[in-house]
Amino acid sequence: MPASLCGTWDIISNTNFEGYMVALGISPNLRKIALKLKQKKVIELKGEQYIIKTTSSFRNYTTRFNVGQEFEEFTKGLDNRRLKSLVTWKGNKLVCEQTGEKNNRGWAHWIEDDKLHLDLYCDGEVCSQVFKKKGCE
Ligand code: VLZ
């Protein structure tokens, strides 16, 4: 059983978010704003359903899914695309494959040294984010 991803997490590093946003076709103006944001993750499990909220002072993004069940995702406020997404456990990683206009798109979450890790990938670009649990050092 993988360590729980649930909780409230503050971003402490964000490598190549710019490259990920370029791959998604986010405009230069929006990228400039987005790069400065302190992102937060709130991950909850309600029954079988995961709820992942990405929040910031500028824009929020929420996704809800059940592991192993494909769902329709609309990336509202991000690149505004419609995707077919599927989240599964691969070892200790919670992995999402996002099928749509962009190739090789998805993300993976895992816990390492009490930190929440997230790789966001699109079209050969990888953004690596690390979060620390709120209230912990
Ligand atoms: O997260 O795919 O945790 O949905 C950035 C929001 C969110 C703020 C990046 C900037 C993608 C917006 C988050 C301006 C363009 C994401 C998944 C994994 C769950």
C-alpha cells in the first residue's frame, strides 16, 4: 500500500514548468504570471473518489476521478482542452495518462522522504514539482 498522498501541500520546487507550459501552448503572458505562483495541492479521498485541487492566488484547477476508470477531463483555465484521462497505480506512483491532441501527456504523483512529488509531462517536456506537507518541515 503506497504512502498516502492525501493532505494539504505547499510547493517548494518547480523545475521546467515553463517548458511544460510551452508544450501545452500557453501564451507568453499567461506563462509569465503562472511561473510566479505558489501552487498548493489539496488531495482528498472521498470513498473511492480522489479529488486533487491545485490552488493559487490567480487560478485554481480541480480534478476528480476514480482509479482505473477513464474520465473526460476539461483543462479549464489551463490549456482548455478536452482529454480522456485514466489514473492507475504503477508501483508506488499514481499515474495519469491524458489522451487528446497532445502526445505523451500526463502526470505522476508519489511520496518520497515525506515530500509529495509530481511530474507533469507533455510532448517530451517534463516539469518536476516537489511539495512539503503544510505545517511540517
Ligand atoms: O495537476 O495537472 O496534481 O489535476 C497550474 C495552475 C496547474 C496555475 C498545473 C496556473 C497543472 C494556471 C496541474 C495558468 C496557466 C495538474 C494534476 C496533478 C491534477
